Amino acid sequence: MRDAVTSLIRNYDSTGRYLDRDALDTLKSYFASGTARVQAAAIINANAATIVKQAGSQLFEEIPELIRPGGNAYTTRRYAACLRDMDYYLRYASYALVAGSMDVLDERVLQGLRETYNSLGVPIGPTVVGIQIMKGIVKDQIEAAGIIDSSFIDQPFDYMTRDLSEQDV
Ligand SMILES: CCC1=C(C)/C(=C/C2=NC(=C\c3[nH]c(/C=C4\NC(=O)[C@H](C)[C@H]4CC)c(C)c3CCC(=O)O)/C(CCC(=O)O)=C2C)NC1=O
């Protein structure tokens, strides 16, 4: 598992280069955004249960078929599995935010996920809607905490969305 710094070093080391201007710019922006990243992780951590619950309610309101007979989140067990998955996405998004790297998502979350979902009939589209709802809630909370530019929050949520939505080639 890599973060923004170890990825960069690995990249330069593989070609035996010193850290050039591009590398230093990348490092500067990573460190400049560090406080905001840590603050974001703190906010997510303090509100995780509420965020998941609220996002779940909103998802089932938008797509009520999910929790009706025949829906994938119908029955208490599957409903709970769905909210648990949302919680995974949120927790790993907070790790990726702190790391400044999406590597942890590839390694721990996304690998084999689409295959698992396809084999269990978990619908990808609504999962993506759930991830995007959480993104919105987190961004609102980040902005409410006074972090002016919340755009860095998008990255892990959009990354998971993109990966899940990719079509098989
Ligand atoms: C940390 C990385 C990680 C992820 C991401 C993960 C996902 C994951 N979700 C699963 C199931 C599931 N996932 C869902 C999720 C949903 N159903 C819906 O209709 C909604 C759209 C959606 C919620 C947003 C459901 C309902 C199941 C149970 C499906 C079943 O057993 O029939 C399963 C199958 C095994 C199990 O039930 O535990 C895995 C592996 N597991 C992991 O270890």
C-alpha cells in the first residue's frame, strides 16, 4: 500500500532520478493540503455512523425497489450488508484522503469487487448512487467546518465510482 510520497519516490527511484521540479511541486501540494486532509478524516471519523445511516435512507428513498421484495437489499441481512458496504467505502475513502493516494482503494476495496457484486446480483448503479450521496454529505460537513475548498474530497469517491462503473472489455 502506497501514499503520495512513497509513490513518488518509487517512481523516481525506478529511473534513478533526483526529485525534480515536478516532483517538488507534487510534494508541496501534498503537504500544503495535509491539514485539510487530516481534518477531513477527523470529521468523517466523528460522523461515520450518521453519514452511513443518512446516505442509506436517502438511497432507499431514491431507489425504493432495493428494499422491496425482489430487491437486492431486501431482508434484514441484506439491508445490513448494504449499509456495511457503505461503511467500508466511507472508511477506505478516509484512508485514501489521508494518504493522498488511491492505492489503498485498489488494493483493499476494488480488487475483485465487481465480480463479487455480479455474482451476488448486487446492482452496481445504485451502489454508485450511494457512494455519491456519501460524497455529498461529507463535502457539506467539510464546508460547514470551514474548509473552503472541499474539492479534494471528490477524489476517492469518484475513483471508486469510476472503477465500479467500468465496463468489461
Ligand atoms: C473492505 C472491502 C470489502 C467490500 C467492498 C466488500 C463488499 C461485499 N459486499 C457483499 C455483499 C453485499 N453487498 C450488498 C450491497 C448492496 N445491495 C444493494 O442493493 C445496494 C445497492 C448495496 C448497498 C449500497 C448486499 C445486499 C450484499 C449481500 C448480498 C447477498 O448476500 O445476497 C459481499 C459478499 C460477502 C458478504 O456478504 O459479506 C462483499 C465481499 N467486502 C469487503 O471486504
